[in-house]
Amino acid sequence: MSAPISTLSEKGFVIGRLPFGNTGLILRWLTPGSGRMSTMAKGAMKSGNSFGLQFDLYYLCEFEFIPARRGDLHTLKEVKLLEPNLGLRRHYPVLLTLEYFAALIEEMTEPGTPLPEDFDLFAKALEYLNTHEASRRVVERFENRILALHGLGGGRGADLPQALRQLQLNAPLQRQRLLDLLPPE
């Protein structure tokens, strides 16, 4: 007799979504307790299924998943939309800023590691950008805070690319696109 399948609950932001097959989605999440994680949403994009509509980028959701026995692709069981953050969609620079912040967190962290501070920092940035414009100052503050959280200095004038190179990491490609797009202050 096999052991009963246990589900776990988590709250998190959708930070990435990829199609899988004809009707599935692979979702990347940022959560406080499980850190960065990926789930498979089988049949999410079937016609007539509203399930897939709950997975737009930067939505805050509460979800249940079945942990993977091997690997790190878990099975999504249920999802409840908590906050769609619709204000983010008003300007492209806002979305690009969040894409960069999510990519930076992904570059600096390991999957499956609890990240409550990173989650809180991302949530604060998202909340701010939901009602304000993106700016170089917002980017600089986020970079400094994420560097400080990970023990890489931080503080005003910190050089993120140099700090990442010390760890043999690269700044996400979105950084340069974003800085080119935002006006100098």
C-alpha cells in the first residue's frame, strides 16, 4: 500500500510562466516558506478552464501543491487568487522593473530555500510599483537592499555587477535594458 499523497500550502507571487504541452503551464513562484519553486499546472490552458487565468505574472496567490518525489517540479493542486496587482500593467517600464527584480532574486538564490526577506522585499517593491512609476532610484534601492540581505555589502553606491562577479554570477540581462529605458535622475 502506498503512502497517502500529502499536499502543502504556500502563498506566493507568480514570477514566471511557460507553456507545457498543449494545455499545461509550468509556473515559477517566489514564496516566503518554500523560496523559489516551480509547479506544473496540468490542463490549465484547456478551453473553458478559468484555472489558467489565475496565473498572470506578479499575481499573489495562495496555492496547494504536491511535492515532487524527485526533482523540483511540483504538481499544482489548487490555487486561489489573492491580489492581481492590476496597476502594474499601466506602463511597460514598471513590468520590466519587476521582471528584473525577479530575475535578480533568481540569480542570487537557490530553489527550495526559504526566502522570507527576499519575498518581503519583492512584495514591497511590487506594492510601490503598483501605484508609482519605475525609476532609477527604485532600481538602485532594490539592488542595495538585495545585496545587503545576501551579505554582499549594499548601501548607497554599491556596485551590483561587481558584487555578483565576486560570486561568479552575472547581472540579469534585463538590467541594462531597464537602465537604458529609464531616464537619468
